[in-house]
Amino acid sequence: DGGITQSPKYLFRKEGQNVTLSCEQNLNHDAMYWYRQDPGQGLRLIYYSQIVNDFQKGDIAEGYSVSREKKESFPLTVTSAQKNPTAFYLCASSSGGSGYTFGSGTRLTVV
Amino acid sequence: RKEVEQDPGPFNVPEGATVAFNCTYSNSASQSFFWYRQDCRKEPKLLMSVYSSGNEDGRFTAQLNRASQYISLLIRDSKLSDSATYLCVVSQGYSTLTFGKGTMLLVSP
């Protein structure tokens, strides 16, 4: 079945550490997105990519980095420069002007 | 002014009730509109797209008023399983989606 897979489901990061969140889709979608959701808040866009080898910053890109070497994959790295990384991270993909399909998310906690 | 605004609720309704949510958006260039449903600690899932002519899917009816820049969602005959947060979402064409913070619905027996 087609879908988006995010891993890991839960991730713990120590202060000063970089961590990478995985997002893979087999829907043949061109566009992929990373959002962050904090409790009681809406989804905020971190980065997005509409084609391979190209990506753009969203509203809160500082402290994050991405790559899009393959159509199926859009990993997100949370760097030590991100001062408040504890959040629920959601990856999504879309084709054309339709709605998104989301992965099941990764909960990142700083310990 | 926030781009997409929703009443956070919660809306507490008994089973079988009819409940309506509204959402306003600030960007008049918005072209696509959606309602998503998000269960606690889960990812959002597309509930329905919203068209200018209005659309219905079973117990759910969505309407769009471009002149007043608001979107509505009506749920008839509420079920316990309808309890969730409903996200209003807009897009400016082939671009990123902008999400509202959501309206929480609690349906009680």
C-alpha cells in the first residue's frame, strides 16, 4: 500500500546534539513538506521541496536542515542551533493542488 | 491578523447533535480549502475538500464563502467517534498549506 513512513516514532536528543528524522514516501508525489506542531498550536512549516534537489525554507527554518536527493526521501536534521526542538514533527507529501498525506509523525524530546 | 483563524473550543455536544464550525482566512488569493481531522497525538487526516458550490459527504457538509472569506463545516447526527480536533486549511494554489490551530470537538454519550 502507498503511504508515508516516518521514523523513529519517538526520539530523544541530548543538548548540543544533531538528530535526523526520516521521511519516505512511495506515493510518487513530487512535493514533500516538514511541519512542526507544539501543544495547542497549529502546524508550522519548516521546509518544503517541490522537486528533487531543490527545497525552500518555510516559516521556521532556523536550526533545521533538509536534503532531497531522491524523490521518495526528505530527511530533516534538527541541529544544535535549534534552541527549542521538543515538538511533534510531521512530514507530508502532495501531488498537484490536492491536500496532503501525512506520515504518523516523530515526537522529539530534549533530555 | 492571523492567516487562518478558528475558535479553539472545545465544543461539547451530545450524541446525535448537529454542530457547526467556522473558520476565517485573511489571504483573498487563497484558492484551495480543506478540512482535516486530527485525533489526539496522531497525524492530521484529510476529511474533505471545500468547493465554492459547497459539498457534502455523508453527515459532513462543507461550505465556502469567498466574499466573506470564511469556511464552514457542519456535522449532523454526531457520533462519539467524531471527537477530535478539526483543522481548517487553505492554500494559494500549488503551494504550501496554511493550517488553523484547530477546533476541538467532544461528543458525549
